[in-house]
Amino acid sequence: MQYTIRNVPESLDAEIRRRAEEERTTLNEAALRALAKGVGLSGTRMRFRDLKDLSGTWKEDPDFDQAIADQHSIEPELWK
């Protein structure tokens, strides 16, 4: 399959060229790797994490609260 891609931003062009040079490969191969990675088809899967699975999971823990309170207390004899 062959594609023609127009209006490639200069920053993207520069990065693909940099990667091609760094990897000692062709511009075409570097662009194909970037496309494959971008759509999740490369060997390394891109992980996106928005932390929404942690939302609403806080549980009250008196021991934790006490540990934090202890850290916030000032011991005057240590500040002499």
C-alpha cells in the first residue's frame, strides 16, 4: 500500500528525520514505525493513564491520619 501525506508540520518532519538518522534507517521506515506506534500496532504498547480508576477509592484510615499528623507536629527541643 502506498500513501501520500501532505501538510506535514515542520516539527514532525524534523523528528522523523532525526529518528531515521538515529536509527540508521530510511525516512520511510522511521515514518512507518511512528505511524504503527501511534495507532498501537508496534511491539511496544503505548500506555495512557488518566487515574480515573482511582477516583472515589479513598478509604478512611485512622493510622494514616495519625502518621500525617505526627509529621506535621513541631518538636520545639529540636529547633533550639
